[in-house]
Amino acid sequence: MLGGCRRALPAALGRALRGRAAGQGGRAVSTSWCPVGTAFDAKQQQQQPLRGGAAGRDTVSGGTGGPGLLRQEAALAAGSLVLCSARLNRFKGILGRGLFGVPELSCPEGFQEAQNKALQESEQLVQKACSTPPGPETVMIFDQLSDSLCRVADLADFVKVAHPDFAFREAAEEACRNIGTVVEKLNTDVELCQSLRRLLADETVMSSLDPETRRVAELFMFDFEISGIHLDEEKRKKAVDLNVRILDLCNEFLIGAHIPNKIDKHVLPEHIRYNFTAEGNYLRVAGLHADCPDDLVREAAYKIFLYSNSQQLARLEELLASRNSLAQLVGYDTFAHRALQGTMAKNPETVRQFLEKLSEQLSKRTQKDFEMMTKMKTKLNPHNSMLMPWDHPYYSGVLRAEREVLPSLKMKEDEAVSEQIEDFLFCF
């Protein structure tokens, strides 16, 4: 699922990009450092080749300082190798202890072991909850049941998107799905629900509980109710199936959003091709390149990486339809009504009013930010000063960096003046 790229893109997109490159002439582009890339761009960094001849590329020539520069490069490379080796050894040591200190997770197969332990523990707790008389212990058992499943599911949910090793991601994804399926089945387990209902119906026991314990019991019952515990057996099974399908679609959509696109390399202008990973006659675009100072690179990455994908659209449409079906099955008008039930917002109307009010309040500030970004682009690239969708992350990052640098320079100047005054006073 993760291995392949999305389909190659039509040549019309590349012709448009080539036209922009040809019509702009010289490009006055700043190379200011921008921190925004770490937040907006997940592309894998690659070493830029040092060869001349292409427009906009740095060249290494002979003459003054050439051999010295190469020696510096070699020294830096050697230092980087030592640093990488140390990091790799440290990573191996961490891996030997297991992810997050969990011994079972020293290898991908450990997720299966952790999953099995959690499911076995959950079965024992379900039996215990159903046979325990109403009291504080009932709430404690429910809390332990939730914790036994969530401490594996939550960790797997993170690892399946964050781990660099595909085998770990795949194992975590499978564990997350299996535990998620069990959770949805438990949320429609009538016998388990009845054990909690007996507790809530016993006024004497409820009055003896502290407010926090009562609230926890009510929240567990709320989970049963929004999952369709009141439905007949056939509809409860349908609700479980819809919940599992929604989990799968969410996961597939999120993974699909990070799969690179590829395009025929001849479609892009030659002088920007080195910014992307070459795969035969194709270039692989794996992110927005939002930290790149070259406008054309950002434009190409934006248009290629975010190019419309029919499979993603189909997943999204099925996801929305499945959510709507689930909400109406369990008694809500829309999925938004179901998702907001029990929250501070309570209903979609409150959320809509909040967003409209927020948008109204932020309108002037947003306009001011766009004016500042436009001025910055005009300053750095007067040949192409119109602010485009792929410009916002980069120029907002440039502005933030400028705001951070200027106060620090002023502080250093003030410190230098203070030191001079102290030296002058020391003479007396």
C-alpha cells in the first residue's frame, strides 16, 4: 500500500511550469533560512549534487580556494559519518530495549504479542465486570478494561504513521485495527452494558461514589449509547461493521495523503529537476518543498504533490457516506451531531457560530499578514511579486525568522555596550 507512487501526471501541468520558467528571465531569489519546512514539508532530504552548467545551480570551480574548499567538504563529510555512526549505535541500543521501553516491541512481531496480551487481559476483565456486584469496583474494572486496550492501541496508532521502518508501521497498523474492532464490539456488548447500567440505577451505591468516579461511569455509559447499544442485534452488528469500515477508510486516506506523486522528468524545467528524487525517466515528488527559496520549485511541488487523486476522492466519499449512515443508524441527524454530543460545543450550530465569529475577528489580522508576505516577496523577488498559494508557508517562515533574528542582534548590541561601560568603570 505504501510502496507505490500515485499515477504519473499529465504533460499539460509540466508545460505550464516550463512556460513560467521561460517567461520570467532572471530570478532574484533569497536564500534566507526558513524553519517552516519542518512543519509543512515531510520530504526526505537528499544531497544536492555539485556540478555546474544548469541555471540556478551552484558550481565548484578551480582557481582561488578550490582545493581548500574540497578539503573542508571532506572534513565535514568525515565528521558527519562519525556523528551518524554514533546516532545509529545509540538507536540500536534503544531498539534493543524495545520502542518506548516496551520489551516486546524490539521487533515488528512484538505488536502481535502485545496485542494478544491486551486481548487476553480484556477478556478476563469483561468476565469480571459482568460478575461483579454494583459498586466502586465496577468502575475500576471498566477503567482497567479501557486502559488495557488503549495503551496498546494508542501506541500502535502513533507508530503506524511515525516509524521509518515499513515492517513496524504495517505491524502497528494491524494491531491498531484488531484492537479497534474489539473496542467497537465491546461498545455494543449488551451484558457488559447491563453491568454498568445496574450500577447507575442503584441510587445508594451512586451516592456513595465520589464525583469523579460517578462521572467516569456516566462517560462509559455514554460510549455505549452513541455506539448503538439500544439497537437490536442485527443493527448492532451493522453499527460495528460501519465503525470498523470507518477506521479502515480513515487509515487508508491518511496513508494515501503522504504517498508521493511522480511525473515525467522532461515535463519539468531542467534546472529544477535536482530538487526531486529521480526514478528512471520520472521524478518523485514526496512533499510540498515549502522551505525551498525557489518559487518555481515550490509551485511545481504544490501542483504535482497535491494533484487530484481519484482513489483518494473515492475513499473520502465512502468515508463521509459511512459516517452519515452510522450516525443515522444510532439516532443522530448527522455524524457531526454524534461527534459533538457530550462535548463543550454540544452541536454543529454552536461550532458554526464559533467559526464565523472567529473568522470575523481574524479577518483584519489575516489581511495584514498577507500584506506583509506580499511586501516580503516583492522585496526578495521583484520579478514575480504576486503572492500564490505555494508562497504562504515560505514567506510566513521568512517573516518569523526575521522577527527572531532582529531582537537577538539588538540584544547582542546591548550586551556589548554594557560590557564596554563595565570595562570603562573598572578603569576608575
